Amino acid sequence: LEACVENRLHGARAAEPARKILEEMSEAQMEIPINLGNSCVVNCLGIEESGKHDGCGGIDTALAMLATIEDSPSGSNNLNVETYGAVVSALSRDGSVDEAMLLLRAMVVEKSFTPPLSVLADVGKAAAKCGDKSEDVLQVLALAKASGYELDSIGSAEAGRDLLASGVIAAEQMGNLALGLRLLTAASKAEGCAPDRGDDLVAASSSAAQRACTLIHKRAINTAFVDNNWKLAVKLLELMPERSLTPSTSVWRKVVTVCAKNEKSKKASAVLFDWVQLWEEGKVEQPPLSIFNAVVNACEICGEEDLTLQVLESMKKTHDTEGNIITTNIALKRLAKLGQSQACEGIIIGMLQEGIEPTVVSYTTAIGACAKEGSKNPELANQWLQRMRSRNVMPNFHTYNTALAACLDGKLESTVTGSKIAVEMLAAVNQELRDGLVGSAEYKSALPDTYTKYLARELMKQLRDNWRAGDINMQVAKSTIRVPLLKLVDFTKSDSAEEARKMKEKAAAKKSEDVDDTEDVEKEEEGVVYSSVSSIHRRMEV
């Protein structure tokens, strides 16, 4: 046996004779010297297919030697952790993940060994590479913890970072975003990685790891976007460049939009300016015009006039344009907040003369000027509804709500106008239910919301005040003017409301089958715009 073991089993060529000698010694109940037995197993393994070396030795031979030594008088006590680890690593390199896991578990659970990190990393890497063995990677991490390793410190060693990288890949495959982020955080805490960061090294350890890290951050930011958690979205975005990950355009848009939606104008502007700077350096794609619009609206809502000018200046520099429809809508909002309805009319006329087609946002903003407290003009608001329809721009519930708010000035004529607008809104609802909704239910639909119900109730109170003042006969008012307003109040109890609910559920189910992130972001950007417009007239709902 000593003759066979010399020079690493003579390059593994003596592996088979050594195996036979070990078997004869075991059958004869002879003691196998510890150093010789371990040396035989380790040196018969190579890096070629099936763990062979120049076609000799290999995994099968090593496993046969292991079984033989375990059957000898001293049993597995003759085998050390390095020997078992060498076989586990060889099985992992050969893609035999199940067998590697069984032997690794036996090392930790049955024999109380502490495998080297390199062995754990080999098994984790092999399991992660399979794609369908993510659970095995988690078991490797659990065995590493059971062996005494701490996730927050193993990142100091290259093998530890490889193990964490496998965990991140598995977490992405399983959709376990929290686990993926936790492992990267553990890597960032590891000491001894200077001048680099542990999490940066983990993400850069392989193309698979970098892809998994990027997807985990992207999906986590999307979750924060959906949950309206702007702080988390910003934090995750800040971590991406620290981990050498490049945010996509959709990621930038979601972070900026969720900040703008939550009226965090300074943070939204800061993120946008960072995006613009990276674009100037040629590292990312150009921010779209719509994102500037969302940030400007957030600045307008927060009263950040100086910041608004900075964002507009950045927009002009980025797109080499005055913004066209965007800056026009901004000008409209500023005039609407002052109640300058005639000036808003002049801007829209100017847009048409220049060949710029006003959007539903433009018209809703102009109607908002008619709803400004102290400058209410219900007749003009109603005229805007007719004008926009003539341009084939259909009002949505935001538009109708703004027009109804314009009618709350206490006058009977305004109540009558509000009743007419309610009739038009109900007609639009019936058409929508008949033909189906095209586009976002949130911003294309005419279906009444809770604010519509509140406005209709206020108009009914105004009508009551009108008949009490002797402006109209009570019975006439109840049988004519109040009817459409009452329908809006009771809409949620009607058959149409149930039909609308089913239609929305059907649209939502269809959307879930074909998710369009860009459409979701654009919807939220548009939501910031409507929030800015509704702030002109919206009161607390009771």
C-alpha cells in the first residue's frame, strides 16, 4: 500500500491496485493506517470528468475506498474531514449534487465535522447551477451555520463569498427577495475585503451572481413601488451602484415616481439629477420627458418654486426642448391655482394654434381654474367638457369631479349645471359599461369614486338650500335636478356598480397575465399630475 501511495498514487495510476489492497486488508480485519487510507482516497481524485486524472482513479474509486475503510476495524474514525471534503467537492464538480448533499450532511450531522468553506461553496455552486435545486443551496447555508460559520463573517474569505453568491442566485430563482438582500447585507458586513466591499465582490463573483443581484434589486424596488414605500425604493437604488449593479430605466422611473407620488419633491429631484448626471456620462439611458413632468408636479404641490425651476432647467438641458405639452400643462396648473380661467383658455387656444393637441390633463387643469374657491365658473367648466369631447378627448372621473366642484358656489344656476354634468357622467359610465374600458381603469375610466359621491351630496345640500331660499319649488327640484345627483350618490348600490366591479376584476386579471411595468409607472406619473390638479379644489371628504 505504501508503494502504491508514493507520488500521489503515481498520478492516480495506482488507484485501482490501492483500492484492491484496501479491500483485502479490510476483509482480513487488518488495521488500515490513517495516513495511508486518507492519502489513497484524496490522491485518486482529479479534475477531469468523473473526478479522474489522466483517465485513472475517479469518484467511483474514491467512494469504493471510503466504503472499504469504513468497514475496516477502526471504521470511519480512520477518515478525516479533508478526505470527506475532497470527495464532496469532486461530486459537486461532476454535477452529482444529490450525492454531494448526502455526504455533506453526513459530515456535519453524523460525524460533527466542520467542513472547509471551500467544500460548502462547491456544493452550493453546483446546486445553484442546476436551476432546480435552490432548496439544496438553502440546506448548504443551514449546514454552514450548523457547522459554526456566521453569515456576517464568511464574506471575508473568497470561498465564503462564493457560498453567499450561490445563496443569492438561489434566492432569485425562488423569488425570495428578502433572503437575497439579507445575504448581500451579510457580505457587506464582512471584514478584510478592503478596499472593496464584500457585497460588491459577491455580486461580481460571476455573471450568474451579478444577474441574480440585479434582478433581486429590480424586483424589490418594484415591490416598494407597488407598496408606495419610497424610503425603501431609494435605499435599494443607492445600494445598486455600491454593488456595481446598473439600474435600468424602469428602476429609475419607479424610484423617482414613488418619491413624487409621496410628495417628496427634494428626494425625487435629487434622484432625477443623479440620473441625468449618469446619462451625461453615457452610463444610462436618457430620462424621459414624462418623469420631469412628475417631479415638477411634486415640486408644485410642495410649493418648491426654486426646485421647480431647477428641474425645468435640467429638462431643457437634457432634451434640448422647452417641453411642449409638459411645460404648457405646468403653466396651466399655475394659472389654475390662481383661478385664472380666461388665461387657461388662452393657453389651450395657443396650443391648438401651434398644433399641440391638449390632453385630458390639460382640459382637467383648465376646468380646475373654474373650481378655484372664490373664482368658480360652472358654466365655463361645462363648456370645457363639451369642447374636449369635440376634440375626441374623453373626460375621466377626475375631469367630471373637477367640473362638479366648480358648481359648488351656492347658486341655483350652478346646481342646475352640476345636475347636467351628472347626467353626462352617468351617460359616459353607461357607454363604458357597454363598450368596455380601453386603457387604465384608474385614469381612463369615468366610473364615480368616493369623491364623486361626496360632491354629489354637497350639490344636493346646495339644492336644498336653494328651495329653502325660495329659488325653486321643492317638488320640482326633487323630481328633476336632484335625480341624477342621487344616482351618483347611490351608484355603489346599483347593478351598474356591480357590473363595473366585475369589469375591473376582469381587466385586472388580464393585466396580471401580461404585466407591463412601463404602463404601471406611467399610470403613477399621471397620478401625480392629477393630484396636483385636484389640490386646487379638493376638500376633506366627510
